[in-house]
Amino acid sequence: MTPLEMAEKLHAIADDKLAKDIRLLEIADVTVLSDYFLICTGNSTTHVKTLAEEMEFQLKKLGEPVRHTEGHGSNSWVLLDFGCVVVHIFVPDAREFYNLDRLWADAKQIKP
């Protein structure tokens, strides 16, 4: 699976699970951290947890297990690192507070 295919699959999972304000950013030209960031919002801590678990489950089935996770304890923000794609899932207040959309404004937006 190419990095873009993985990013688009994660975007589709987020959309299917009703994540809000989904943004897929190509960050390869901005940083060496990863090729893509997927940023999305869940309605509640339970929704954030569900989104993260579904992404982990679906990608593992495709042979792309998550390499590292952060934030599962709080569920107000979860980071899933798949290597070439890093996913940030927030509750609304946390997304506003961290404002990654502004921080990565120089990145090319692939999907709104």
C-alpha cells in the first residue's frame, strides 16, 4: 500500500465513522516526520476512541499495523502513527486548543 493509498483509506474510515472536519494534509515537503497527516474530530471521548480503534483494526487487516499510539488514556486526543501517515483524532475543545490546522497551514491539503 502506498502512503497516499493508506492516507486515503484512513480518510475513508474516518468519514464512514462520522468524524467531523476531516483534513488530509501532505506534509512531506514541510517536515521529515511523515508523508501525510490526517486530522479529524470526534463528537465525544467515546467517539474518539471508536475512531482510533476502527482505524487500527482496519489497517492491521490490510497488513499495516500502527507503529505507535499516544493519548488512549485521555481519549480527548489520540495519535496513531502508521509511519508514512500520522492520524490525530480530537474532541472539539482539544482540536481548537492544539490548532494543528494552523500549525501545518503550509502543508498541501489533499482532501477537505
